[in-house]
Amino acid sequence: MNLPIVTIVGRPNVGKSTLFNRIIGRRQAIVDDQPGVTRDRNFAEGEWCGQAFLLADTGGYLPKSADVIDQAVREQVEIAIEESDVVVLVVDARTGITTIDDDMARILKTSKKEYVLVVNKVDSPKDEPDIGQFYKLGLGDPSPISAMIGRGTGDFLDVILEKISKIPIIDKEETGIRLAVIGKENVGKSSLVNTLLREERQIVTAVPGTTRDSIDARFRYKENEYLIIDTAGLKKRTKIKENILFYSNLRTYRSIQRCDVVIYMVDAVKGVTKQDVQIMLEAANQRKGLVCVINKWDLIEKDHRTMNELSKLVMERFGDLRYIPLIFTSVHEKQRLYKALDLATKVYEERNKRIPTSELNNYFEPIFAKTTPPATRGKEVKIKYVTQVTANPPVFVFYSNYPKLIADNYKQFIENRLREKFGFIGVPLTMSYRDKK
């Protein structure tokens, strides 16, 4: 399901990340009184009165250099307008209207997107008379809130729902296997897509950031129908690297949200980076199938041991993602590209696989008898029964007399045994533990 995207924008230190955390109900962003302290990307699903939405916090994308920070904030508003459904402009009741507030409001007023003006740091009723000045921004009625203590946030979220209700719903059925091709700049995404589609549908060049927009395209291969989503390169012409991250991460998140399987491309020369792992973790958290394509294999000096050695290094970087299959390709030499597609198809099939309850229990009963969960707090922990409750994505429920006392390492042991027997290659598994009663 495509969730509406709500993006929080504003100059530094107005409380964007505090508001983000207040809405999603947990402290995901690092919040500090120093401007620009939010780090890493911040996207999370929010919910109010049954309406889910994707919330994006731009706070982590402001540059440290003071001479470009105004430009960066303006660009972020433009990106938010381009990629979001609702834009939330946060201003500070204590400092009043600044030049950059006025500039951002002007950009929003000329857009065709829904927007909400939030006046933060209105901690008590005595502060409310100060919000009258913000009508000068021309963005309609301001929503006075205190993100720190939660005052007014319910009324603000009601306004958000009102804005979301005005967004046209285009809910076209997407049949077939939905693939998202994701990876950093210049890793070969467009070339891979062009090969699979057998047409020059995108500009392909060695210069990073030339993909004009994300595409959706259908094609058939070996009796299967596919919908392939190629994540955008850098449509924004900006020299501010933080905005590049914000833009590309927003597009990437949207593509992950829509797909069944992520084909994640890595540069064989540069290796797997922390950012690569973070994005794959995001896909895993959304319970999407995953294939890792190590591209530019033609540029690596190698012998008969190189592939195995590099595979081991990659798996070390993956950590908990070691169930993700690898394939080494060269889009330049057209090597193993369709094998990568075959692998993605296999992962899709694994994601839709359902194991009969009798087969699960026949397999696990002797395992639980031989290797019982460690006793905790003097209590003998037993697992009595297991069943798969859903597929696509797969969810397993294990029934125990003391489910809350099952140690994490034993849960990992169970997952390892499950994968050894039943596969689920490239598929994140949800393992739930419940009281047998």
C-alpha cells in the first residue's frame, strides 16, 4: 500500500525532530538544542485515528556550514513539495518570523501541494497571543503546539488528516512481481533496467545523477510478468550533499514501500558501505525480499578464489542480513544479469511460501526436545507448538508456556534451524512467541 508522505521542514532548531518523535511515539531521531544535530535519515510510519502515513524529518539533512544553510533549507522545501503529499512548515513562536521562514512560506504558497503551518514552542495558553504574527506568512491558520510536552499535537494531527483527505487517490492494481532496483549513484541501476527491458528507456551514462525520474515499466520473462521500479538518481541540481541524501532517501523509501523484492546493487570496487547496509536493513524492516547484486565484477582482478573471499567479506558486513543471496554481475559485459532476475524471482517465490503446520511441528518437535530453551528465573521454558499464520511476508507463531522468557540467542537458533530446513532465501522472517493458553 502506498502511504501518503508527510514531510516536516523548517530552519534549524525550531523543533522538527521533537515533533517527529512526538508523532511516531518514540525517540528515533537524535534531538539536541544545537542546530543540525539530527543525524541519519529519519522516516517512520505514523498513525492518527486509523489513518497511516509516512513521516519524513528533514532535520538530519542540514549542512554544518552556516553560509549554505539558508540555501539548503529552501531546497529542502522544494524537494518536499516535489516528493511529498503534505508539507509541514515548523516555525518558532519565541523567535518570530525570520527571513528564511518568509522565503519558505512563499515557495509553499506557489506550489500545488497541501501544507500546514505549525508554530512550535507554545508551551502554555499565555504564549498563544504571540502566534498572531504568523498569519503574515499567508499560509492560513497556524497550528500552535508544544512538541516537547505534546500540547496541541492532537489538533495539529486532525489538520493533517484533513489535508490527506484532499489528496486524490490513484489506487491502480499492480499485478506481477514488483521489483525495486536500488543502489548508490553510478552503480549500474539504469543499465540493469535497460537490459531487462531490452530498450533504452533511460539515459545511461557514466556521470552520476543523470536518471531523470523513477520509472515503472512492465515486462515478461519466462512466463512471469514483472513491474520494475527504478529508483531515481538526482533530479535536483544541488551541490549540497545533505539535500542529495534527503532526496534520494525519500525516493528510495517510496520504492521499497511499493515493491515485493529489492534488487540492491553494490559497486564491487568500492565494496559494501554502511549506507548500503542501512538501506538493506530498511527493506528488511519492511519485510521485503532482498537480493544483493555485486556489480562491476569485470573491473576486479580475480582468480578462482576471489568470489568466495569477497562473498565472505560481504557477509561479515551484512551481520543479521546474512540470509540475503549474492550474485556477481557486470552490466557493462552483460554478465549474469538475467541470473540476477532469476534469483529475485526465486526470492519472491520464497516470500510467498507456506509450510504446513504438521510439517513444521514434525521438524521442530525433536529439536525442542533435544535443545530446550534455557531455564530463566528458575522456570522451565518449553515451546509446544508452531504454525505459519501468513505468507507474503511469512509470519510464524511459536506457542510457549513462558514466551517472554525465551532468550534472543535461542530465538536466533530457531530461525537458523527454520532456514536450514525450509529455505526462505532472501526473505526476512517474523517470529512471534505467544502464551500456549
